[in-house]
Amino acid sequence: MTSAPPPARTSGVRLRIVPLGTSAGRPTLARGASALAVVAEAAWVLCDCGEGAQLAALRAGLSLSRLDAVLITHLHGDHFNGLPGLLGTLGLEGRERPIAVAGPRGIAALLETLARAGSLGTGGMPVHVVELDGTGGPLEWPAETPSGFAVETRGLAHRVPTYGYRVSLPDRPGTLDVEAALAAGVPRGPMLAELKAGRPVVLSDGRRVEGAGLLGPPQRGPSVAYALDTVPCEASVSLGRGADVLVHESTYEHARAELAHARGHSTGVEAARIASEAGSGTLLLTHFSPSVDGERVADEARAIHPRVVAAVDQQGVEVGASVPSP
């Protein structure tokens, strides 16, 4: 395994998120350990990989062959323990396309130890590990790992080094003013496509028409922010700033905020405050203690943020189509 950035491959302008495990600490009969899929048309990434994540992905109809990367927030078992099994499955299936794994410093040594012990079995599949340190920033993907997702990281506030992620699709050019292009003498056909892509064209009379001047505002790619596990912090606000969906942990109801903080966690009310401050679209609450009712936690949060959903295993959430950039 090597530490090492992805060429664009995803298509479409929509994202879908599928909670694969929404329990805190341990799986229950109703909720698996932490895992969430961010799915584009041709590829997907996995945020955390708790026990049972690969089985949950198969039940959700996700093809493991289309998995581009696994983003691990921290090395507590309920967020990591499913990763060795997932990598082993991909190896057994004979995958040769590289996969990227991101996580806090120490994840590479942990995987290397498992590999030396014969507990990984990745076969001919290259596993490119990106170790995170410091406060975070844009994720530099391994060059050999194909993907069209842009990923930002931020260091969160938990009991061990922990990172949140923001997963986005690329921005697209704005809408072409076709009537203006035709009035400028551009013929219908391939030249209009060139202009829509933002590129200039040269007409038969030698005039040059710039595409940028005929396009509306750029269309921002859809984005999902993922903040597990953490006490309320500015990094969560930064991750969620303007995101279409903020996925935030809500381990306890607000009456147990003191307990939540002592254990490095947040309440649903606190997650709602973060979503409101960040101007996030939908707040998806997850990482529920087995002792709480997720819907009750969401009800508390709805008093602060208008669009709150309590995550349920296997119940996907559509992320809206691209919207104009501010």
C-alpha cells in the first residue's frame, strides 16, 4: 500500500445519499454501525465503514465494483471495523482497479499490520492510503485512483483525531443564451455545444465569439457534508456552509447534552444550530445512541432548523439538482 490524487469519471449532476449504518457505538437489530454512501450516477464513495457496511451496501443495491473511495472519520471500531472485510471482498472478487482510503494518521500502519498478518487479502488491487493531519483542506487524491468527486476535509473535536468530509460533484457552466448566440451569427450545431462548455468559437467570417459572455451563472455541483463524531465546533459549520445536505451526528437528545459532550458527541439540537448557522439545506441526523428514539431527537431539532430528517438504515435521501452559485 502506498500513500499518495482522482481524474473525473462521475457523470450526472445529482447525488443520492444512502445511510448504511446509523447507530452509535454498536450495531442494533434496527441500526448498523456507522456508514453512509454518497452515490453519483456512475460511482460512489463510502463515508465510514463500520461492521456490516458491505452487506448493507449490497442490500441497498450498490455495486462494490463502482466504489471509488472510503473516507474514514476516525479509528474507533464502530467507524472502521468493516473496512478490512470490505477490502478483502474486493480482493476476492479480483478487482484490479485501485481504491482510495482516507483517514487520520495511523490508518496506513493499521492496514499494513492486518496485511502482514494475512487478514486483508486485497490480491492485485492497489490500495492507496491518504493520511490526514492538521486542520484539513482539499483532499489530494492518488493520481491512479479514478473519481470525479471533490472532497474537503476538516479536523473535528472528538476524543481521538477525527476528520469530517464534504463530498461534491464539480461545478458546471451556466445555461447558454441560445438566442443571443444565434444573433451573434453562431450556427446551430456543434458550435453551440462548444459555447455551452465555455469555449470560444471562430465563425466562417473569422469572427471569434467567446462562450463565457453568453453563459448564465455557473451551476454549483451538489454537495454533502459529513460530520461524525464531534462535539459542536466551528469545523462542522465550515463543512456544512451552504451544503445541500449536512449529515451530522446526534448521539443523544438535548437533555443529555452534558453526557454527550463528556463522550465527545453532540445532540440533535446542537446539530440543528450548526446547520442553521452554516445555511445548510437539509440536516440529516445520524449516529443515534441505542438508548434514544431518532424521531424524537429530530423533533427537537426541527424547532431550530426547518428541514430535518432522522436517518434510517437503507432509506436514501436525494440531493437536489445543481443550483446557481451565490
